Amino acid sequence: MIRWIYETLQRDDDRRVDRDFFLDKLREEVGDFAEDQLDVAISWGRFAELFAYDKDTDELFLEA
């Protein structure tokens, strides 16, 4: 999942993607567990410094 998030961010023109995009896709796969799983993936991705998360805009992004 972290790889999917990272690769999605790399493909985006401004390297920013709204959290809801990922949440909607995950809900199709895991239903009610999507939010918890996304939160864990965001935490691990941030810990590994692969991507960042802006709580004010609810966007995941790649730092320059």
C-alpha cells in the first residue's frame, strides 16, 4: 500500500494527492478497515520519509 501511495504521488503533476482519493480506492478493497489501514500507511510512509501529509489540506505529497 505504501508503494502504491508513493508511486501515485510520483505520477501526479504537482506530486500532491488528496487523502480521500486513496481512501475511496481502499474502501473498494477493504471496506470499513480502509481508514485505519490508510492511517497506518501514512504513518509508516512519513516515518520512512517517503512522503509527507498536510493535515490542513488533507493531502499527501512528495517533498522536494
